[in-house]
Amino acid sequence: MKAPKTANICINILASMSHLELLQYDIQKSSFEHMDSEEFLFDPSTREFLEDDEQFKTVIKRLFDRNKIPYRTPTSLVFPSFFTRQYSIPDDLLGEDLTTILVSEAERFYVFKKVDPDIGYCAIKNNQILYTAYPKLTLDIIRNAFIDLKIPLVSIDCNYTATIRGLVAMGVVQQEIANQLKWGVLIISDYNIFMSIVEGSLIEKTLEAPVSLQNTEEDALLSEVKADFQEFFGFEVLSRIVIVNNSLKIYSPTLAEKLGFQGITDFFDQNDATLTSRGAEDAAFPCTLEAVGGALVRAFAEVPAMEMADPNAMDNLVDEGRKNLIAYCLIGLGAIIFLIQMGIGSLLDYFTQNENAKTAVLQGDINTALNNLSIVPEIKRKLYIKQAVYQNYRISNLVIKIYKSLPADAWLKESVIKSATDLKSIEVNINGSTLTPDPLNAFVKELNNELPTSPITPTVTPKQQDDQRYFDYTLISSPSAQRSAGSP
């Protein structure tokens, strides 16, 4: 099977509920890149954090930073089961919303009398449903932590389906899959037991049972597990049994002997002495099976996830990226405009001072010419020049005013400022865009204070691009334009 290029980062909440585990698996190379873990405690009975919410984010952040993984890398999450059941949909409910049905089903049980469940499910053999229910409040806190860190959660799965997927991915049951043989899996922790019969890679039957917390002695626990094992598997003909042991109270070879299964038995002890991710010096395995299954959640479609993630996680990330790009463009454009303002302002200040000096000299020349009874055409020529200089002075002030008064959330696309032939009015044509149109009124008022005639006429048009609303505006001041706009 060709593995798609999808998320290969998994954060696994270990079945001991004492650590967060990180796995980076290179699907193309079929190799483990980074395996790491860090302590973070959950309440086994409620799944609430035993540390504050910010500490959870801090631990996730440290795992990503320590292994040099970018935050925007698509990531899957695996959590230990809180409540998992097999369910057959009644005929009279076919066609109804399945999530609503499963929420109502979970709420019948005592564990969800005081807390709301969040549901994930998948189809298994014989049109059955395997669903898992988790306290919604805690899961929302976990989701929000990833949102705050800008880490897209593309999958949230239960450790049971993730473990089976991990066994398939690691080739442990390769013979069973190739020949569509039945095999069994027993997953045990200090809090519950999960048993499943799998045909090839298709889950056929499951059972989850709590472990009695009163049984702290190994013999008592072994007897409890054996009773559940014999009741569930009964007289099934199985090719092999795989025992995944997440408990520190039970020794796997002793458990295998106690169960008395006569076929092939594989067992995986997943603790701090056997896992590279837990820092073991002489580790038997690189990481937990559920972390492998979580990292390969999209690569083995035959073992579906009991999915609880937002299906639009990647789309939301892209949308946010677009919004950020627009914001960065606006910031960059604002910086450019600011520099232009500074540069033009300095140049125009110099120009204005220079022209004022020339105007003073010109006025002196005119006075001298008049005093000396110079010829009238020369006087008219010099008066016209003075008027032109003064008009330039007004245009200069207007240009400075445009760049100094431009609203912070507006930008220019084109600005044309020119004098009328008679030097008595100034024609303005400004085009640009703004995020909000309200500040334009004050902007237009500032510009009108600099115009001798023909007040500016604004036109605003709403626009929409990539969920970003903005407005194009046109500011026009010219006698011809006003006459044309007012004509019937």
C-alpha cells in the first residue's frame, strides 16, 4: 500500500495517565525520527488534569521545541479509553444522526450522569459500531491547548484502535492479515482491560471491563483478567493472541501462562524500562504501539480511527494563514507608506522653504519694478509666476496633508494632484482601500481645509476577499467632475 503524505506526528497520552509521549515517524522512509516523553498527570477516574491547563501547553511546547518540530505540523492525538462500547443500531433508528444516538446511549451509563460525553466512533464488522466516549470538558481543554499553540489536530483517536493499527503497521499480524485469520488482542492497564477479536484487519467483537482497584496483588489481578479472558474468547479459534501490557502490576509472561492459550502468544510491555520514548537505556521498543498507530492514522484505512477531531482542522489553518498573510501585507504596506510619508514630508518641507524664499525675492523684484515704473507686461508675467509659486505651495501642503492624515487602516493605490490652468483651483483624484470607512470622513475634512475651491467628493465601495472585508474608495475634487455628477 502506498502511504499518503499525511501527518506523522503523534502525541499520545500514555495509558498510565502519567506522561505525554511524542513520536515523529517518517512514512516515506519507514523510520522513527523522534521519540520523546514528559511527565503530565491525569486523574484516572475523571480524566481531569492534576496540573493546570497552562502546564499542559508548556509540556506540548517543550516536546515540539526539544525535537525541533514546527508548531504548524499536522498532528494526531491518542488518548486512553475512558468508556468504549460496541453498539448495534436498532432498525427504527437507521437514518438518524449517529452522533446524537451514541451520545444518548453513553448518557445512560453512570459515568456520564454528571459530565457531558464527547463521542468518536467507527464501523466494524457486521454493521456494528465501536464508539468511545470521553469527558467533553477535558477534551475541549486539550483541543484548545493545541489551537493556542497553532498545532493543527488532524486526528483524535482512542488507544484501542490506535494499538491495533500499530500492530498491523509493525507487521506483528502480517500472516493473519494475508490469510484473513482470526486473532485476539488483550490490552491491559492499571484501570481497565480491553479484548478484541480481529479477522485479518477488521475488528469483529470487543469488550472493555474495568480493573478492580481493590486488587493490588498480582495473583488477584491475574485471576480477574483470566476470568474476563475466558468469558470473552470462549471457544473462538484464534491464530494468535497479542498481549499489550500497560500495567506495572502484572508480569506479562506470568499472565500469558495464566491464560493458558495454546497458540502463538506475543506480548508487549510498555513502560519506562522498555520504551526509547520513556528514556530506557536498553529499550525493547522505540515507542508505544498506540503512538505508531496514531502517527499512521491515515496510512492504514482498514483500521479506522474512532475519530473525534475537527474535520476542518487543516482548512482552518489555511484560512488563518491567509488572514495572517493579509495582515502581514497590510503591516508591510503601512511601513512603506510611513517611510514614504517621512521622505516626502522632508522633501516638501525643504521645497516649501525654498519656494518661500524665492517668493520673497520675487515680491521684492515686483516692488522694485513697480517703483521703477517697469512696463506692464513684465509686471503681469512676474505676478503670474508668483501665483504659480503660491499654487505649488498649496499643492505641497495638500500632498503633505494626504500622507500625514491618511487613516491607519487605509492605504493608497493612486494619487493624482494637479493645478487647474487658471491657477485658482486644485484637481484631486485619489484611489485606495480601507478596512473601515468611518475614518475617511475626518480624512476628507482635513483635505478640504487645504483646497481653495471644489470640495472633495468621496465614493466608497465594499469588497470581500478570503473572508476579509474591506472598502475601495475614490476621492475626487475637480470642477468638471462635479458638474458632470450634478447634471441630469
